[in-house]
Amino acid sequence: MGVPPIYGLYACLLPLVLYAFFGSSRQLSIGPVAVTAILVMSGVSQLAEPFSENFINLVVFASLLIGLLQIIMSVLRMGFLVNLISQPVISGFISAAAIIIIVSQLEESLGIDIPDFAYTHQTVWYGLSHFMESNWITLGICLFSILTIILLKKWKRSFPGALSVLVITTIATYVFNLNEKGLAIISDVPKGLPSFSVPVMSYDSMVALIPSVLTVTFIGYVGSIGIAKSMEMKNRDHIVRPNQELFALGIAKVIGAFFLAVPSSGSYSRTAINDEAGGKTTISSIVAAMMVLLSLLFLTTFFYYIPKAVLAAIILVSVFGLINFSEAKYLYKLRRRDFIVMIITFVGTLVFGVENGIFIGVILSFVFLQYYSSRPHIAELVNIPGTKYYRNINRFPDATQSEEYLIIRFDNQLYFGNASYFKDMIQEYVSRRKELPKFLILDNTNMHDIDSTGLHVLEDVHEYLEGLKVQLVMVGVIGPVRDFLKRSGFTDALGIDHYYLTISDAVDYAENKIEHDAIHEAAVQFNTKRRSFLD
């Protein structure tokens, strides 16, 4: 995140306690997380130098703004807005953010100074080209830590592998004076609790921070609510309330900002550890906060010799699991357009930065949504022999197709985005017939809404069919749509006898009407011939 380690401890103190009182999840553990860190670092680093006093002030101010926005969203019941960000966008962004975080740890892992580059690939190339300049002690400790943490995790997930490695390497650094041989260490960590401090605020800073604030607000909340929901499904002993979660996360950030806490969100790893350790209530979060409190009061002197390479190793192990190979493979097989959204978000985040990457993914999701919504599924339905069921002719090619009536099902709302497509497809289905059907039965069971543009097109279709002497019959019109058509006058124009609950009822009407018309026509012809004979 670009701030000294002590601020990470501050974020695990008061915010954790506040969430325990206001949150609805019993297992969720909040604090600084990798994704939030990279978002904050990416945005604020454009305004100030990381680790500088101005940078720290901006990060704390950003935390305050994020919290205020989340509280406002909670009061306005706007938790639903997170649905604007699709899962493929989240997966693509998190996978790319994980790679950015991994690359950001190259300096601490290799023990070399790497300039601040604008693009991730430049940092990677610099690290590779200067690899032989690495501090081998630093690299060795980093690789040893990674391997040991992975093996301990495979042996027993609940075992504190990262903490064990941290203790071992810190003792080794102290005993063998490895810091004098080029191994970077944390050095002094301030002792004591954070004091009350009003964040440094200005209008210009607020405007400059808005992109980062919006991004962290949404991504942080999406991640937190996702973790909370997964715990809810797993334990089934509580209910997660999205708007309450927004308020809890917001109040934790707002009050935390006055005690130097950086932005905090739900943590994947800490929540999993909390659950595996048997945490059943938010008391577990309060216990964790108490441990941080004791560390700040009495243990900071022991942090002096912690190697930065070990912290880098812990971060690398944590975020490598965020690269979602399985999700990409799954989406490739399941739905290509979601896979494309994920990959473009992934590449866009790596190339253009985190905020731009998310923006690209969201825009692309809406483009796909609008495209497929403007061309919804339409099916011609035919009767399955011996039943009163009507199904898609493409799935039941041997089913009975009537020459007297055409049954069409439209699988979406009818609105301005797809109204023209609806009209074109109706005309195409009618024109395909060698002989014009006498009835067009429109199955509306999946048409859950209709707007004014859709109404005008429906009226055009009715007029078009009347010109061809084809009767329009409406089936399965749901209440809200039926009310709308009644208010518009379309129901009266079409005729109440042209509305039916089921397709079979509409077919019976059509067949009876055809039979009646045939008898009537035969009678007319007979009377005509009879009069001619008498004459």
C-alpha cells in the first residue's frame, strides 16, 4: 500500500472492533488486504511519493472518504449497485492485481533497487535483466520462506506457517547479523497506540482521490460481501445483510481514519483462518484486535529484525492463489463471452492500470449485455404429439407443425433496445411460411415488461398482421404487462377474446374458429349455389 507497517496494525485494531459490533457476518475478518492495497497504491501514488508523509495523509483521507461513501450507500439502500460489476470482471481484475502485487515484491524478494516504472512489464524486464545483481541471502530467505509456508499449509491448514517462518527467519537474522550482509529488515516500528488525529483534508485532494475512492468502495465491498456470503452458506447459522455490511465497513473506515487506520476490507485468508480455528461469533474479531493491541504495546521491539524478504514471501504465497486459472478454464468451456470479458479485464488491468482495467471490464460487460438483450432468444413452438405441450421446433424437429397457426415465444422484455428486432423476427417467421397462417399465437410468458417503444412496435405488428388477414392471439401475459396493455388501449383494440392463459387454450380457440369459418363458408357457398339453381 506504500505506507509503513505500523499503519497496517492500526487498521487491524479499531476497525476490527467496530465491525464486530456493526457487521452481520460472524466470521468475516477485516483489515488491509492485497487487492485494496494495490488499488490504493495505484491511485494515490499518482499524487504523492509512497511512504512520504503526504502519501500517508492522502491514504488516511482516502479511507475516510471511502467510509463516508459506504455509509451513504447503506443509508440509501444501495447495496444492489455492486451487481453492476460482474463476476468475470472481478475475477479478471483480481487475477491481474495479483500479478501486479507479485511484481511489486520483486525488489524485496531479490534485494535490488528497482526504479518505479509506469508499466508492469517494465518492472519484470528490469528484474530479469538485473537478476545476477540479486542479494543471494535475500533471495534464499524468500525462497525458503515460500517453500516452507506452502509445505506447512499442505501439512495442516490451521497451523500458523507464516508466523512460524517469520519467527525462525527473524531469529536467524538477529543471530547471524544478516542485516549487515545486505538483508533488508523492517527496523524500528513505533511503540504504542495510535492517537486521535483529524485527517489532513482539502477539496483538491478529495477531487484527486475520487477515482481511487470509487474503485476501492466498490471492489472492497464486492470482495467483503462475497466472503461474508460464502461463510453464510457454509455455516448456515446467520444471515448476511448487504446494506448492514456497507454500514459496518463504512463506520470502521470513518472512525478508523481518525486513528491513522488505512482502508480495510474483508480478508480472504484471515476469514478462512478464523473459520478453521472455530470462530463462531464476532468475539473472535475482538480477540484478534486485543492481540494486535498487545503487540502494539509490548512486542514492537521484536519486529526490528523481521526480514522484508519474509514479508514479501508471505504476500507472494497469499496472492498467488488469487490468480484464477480454474475460473478462466471454466468460463471458456461454459460461456465464451464471459471468458472474453475476464481476459480483456485481466489484460486491461495489467496494461492500463487497475482503475482503467475495471472500467474497461464493466463497459465491456454492459456492451455484451446490451448486445444480447437487443437480440433475445425467439422460438417457434410446435406441439409434441399426444400431449398439450408446445416446445421449440429446433429441439423437437419431429413434433407437429400446424399450417393454420404460427406460435412464437419471445424470451425477454419488450423495450426500446430489442423492439425493432422483435418486429423483424415476427415478419421473418411469417414470411417463411409457404402459405400464410390464419393465426399468430404470441407466447408472452417470458415477456416480463414492456415500455412505450415496445408498445408501438406491438401495435405495428398487429397492424401488419391484420393487413395479411392473420389474427394475433396473446398467451400468458403476466399481470403488470396486462395492466399496461389495458391502460394503453391495446387490449380493447385487439379484443379481449384474443387473450388466453395457455397455448393449448389459444390453439383450441384457433381451431374452433377455423372450423366455424369453414362451416360458415360452406354454408354461404351452398346458399349461393342453391339460389343460382332456383334462378
